[in-house]
Amino acid sequence: MPHYIQLKAFGMLAEKIGSESLELVNPGSSEFLRQQLLEQFPKLKSLTFRMALDRKIIQADTDISQGQEIALLPPFSGG
């Protein structure tokens, strides 16, 4: 039985994938997830985005465990 993760998308990323949340089969790592998303949603290729794992922004390829939540975050700036 496959393991699933919850994916949440914000802003223009949600618009490009057509939903604010998805349940996906766990690809095992953030890099495999990024590749999977770019293949499944080609419109994402033109955008820069970051990923957060359980509300913590990840900088490098990170293992994903069953039931974890991944967020796709559009570019943002602050002051």
C-alpha cells in the first residue's frame, strides 16, 4: 500500500496546479517531488518556488516521511 503526503500550494503556484491542496504518493525526497511536480504540472517550470516540510523551509534535498506536509511557496519579499 503506497504512503501518501499532503501538498499545499499558495498563490500563483495553486493557480498553476489548479488546487490549493493535493494528496500524493510519497516520492521519498523533496528532489523527486520537485521533478514529479514539474512533469505533472509543466506550468510550474516557469516559476521559482521553495518548499517547506512540516512548516520549515528546506534548502537541500530532504527525505519525506509518510504523512508529512509539504508546502509550495511562491517567491516572497519582506522588509
